[in-house]
Amino acid sequence: MDSEAFTRSLRAFIGQRGQPEVARDAVNQPMIRHWCDAMEDANPAYTDAAFAARSVHGQIVAPPAMLNAWTMPGLAGRPAGRADPAGDVYRALDAAGFSSVVATDSAHEYLRYLRLGELVHGAGEVEEVSDEKTTGLGVGHFVTTQTAYTTQHGEAIGRMRFRILKFRPGTGRAAASAASAPRAHAARTPRRTTTLRANEVKLGDALPPCPVPITTTLIVAGAIASRDYQDVHHDRELAKLRGSPDIFMNILTTSGLVARYVGDWAGPEAQLRKLAIRLGAPNYPGDAMQLNGSVSAANGRELEITLRGDNRLGPHVTGTVTLTLAD
């Protein structure tokens, strides 16, 4: 089958909705705590029942960037026999030799925060399949999916648009390693213990820079906390076979670190509404990433933060976060 015909066969799945993914476990404190430990997110609304009860949430809530972690299948994999158009596209790409994968974009919208005991359902569909592209990683196809998340009672809680590149290993440029010493960064600014109010923020305000040492432990812990067992995030030898010089950070960990960065600046009761990021240079072990951001839009209590995280190789992440400040 030629490239154009193959692409048409993949695009036949666009708009098809599979059976909803149902979380294996209800929202629970151990998984939240595991996530917070991996991301070093100390927001007490996620783990301190007494604080959470006094907060705007009224109870413990889950970090919003965990939205798609709840329905990840983990090592068990997805059950056979279920309608899964996105999975059909990925399997067709694997069979055609596009067996390596990297996430490139993720956009979350949070309608409200999840509460303990809620069971997340995610109904997804394929939105777009690109023509065959030649990228720095290799020759492949970008696949974009959309997922709508609800509780077990059908209440809408959030949405996600997610984009990956499926590519042929060995067809790209040799990836640079980050093994040499990373740049020195300033110490991390302590998180706010009270929440910013609108009169304390103005357009153009800069967030303090936040250094993030990239260690093997952080990469693996983040992958496990987000239930992402793609081998390139924990198995160095298999990562090399797929064309990478080392394991690298997954996009869910990057999302968690971005959410923590903005939350540490805005305070524990600021509520994230949207998080949209695009990845660039990978985060490899032995490097360090510095997050920087500024207020790019301000409308009363509603703010938009534009941010960027750079490592030794260049920009790892760029994006925006929309949030609501305290009353």
C-alpha cells in the first residue's frame, strides 16, 4: 500500500468513538499522594484533609493535571475486544513500521476538580491523522485524539486533546545527549501558603524562575505516578533501540510539573481551568530544566500564564495555563 492510501486507511477512523475507558480505581488518596510525591507538589488541598475542608474545595481534591492518569491502563494493558479506534490506528502504524512513539502536545480543560471516590470515564475519538512527515525524530504520522471525561454518574469533569508522533526508529537525526553538566540555576522559590488575589497581580508580572533537576528517579517516578509504562520512560536499553540516547520524561510528568509551578506561585486555592503544552527538546537524566512564566492575560480573578521550560538542549516545554485566583 502506498503512503497516500495508507494515510486514507488511517483517516477512516476519524470521528469514531470507542467504548469509554473506565478507571480501574476510584479517585483515591494513595494515588494522589504518589503523584504529589513524584511532582514534589505540596499543595495541602490534595493531601491535608483539615486544610481541604476549610478550602474553596470543601474536601480533598485530586491535582487537575492527573485528569488522564486515572484511565491509563498501567501494566495490565487495555482489555481485548473493546471498540478502540485510536488503538486501531496505533496498531496499524506499528504494523507498518512506525513503532516508536513520542507525545508532542497536550491540552486539558478542567470543568471541576475530582473528589475522592469518583470513578472517571474517558470517551475518546480520533480527531486527525497527518500525512507522512519527515521530522527530526524520524519519518512518521502525527495522530490527534480528543477525550471527554465524566464521573460514573455522567457529570462532565474535563476534556483533553492529545497529539503523538508515531515514527520509524532509525529514520531521524541522531538525538543529542544531555550527559554533560547542566547549567547552574537559582534555588527554587518556596511555594505560597496563601492564595493570590486579583489586586496583587497585573499584566506582565513575571513568575519566579523554577529550577527542576532532571534525574532518572524523577523521570521514572513521574511515569509510574501517571501510569505510563511506555518503555522509553524507564528502560534505557529499549529507549536506545527506539533511537533515543537515554530514557526521557513523559508529557504527563511535564504537565504535572507545569501545574505545580503555577500552583506554587498562585497559592493553594487557585484553581486551574486549562493547561496546554507543547514539547520540544527531551528532558534526559543528568540535565536541569528551568521554568519561567509571566501573566499574559488578566481579567479580574481570571489569569493566563504563558510559560516555557528550557534544558541544556533548548526549550523542553512551551504553553499556557489558565487559572482562577481567590475571591
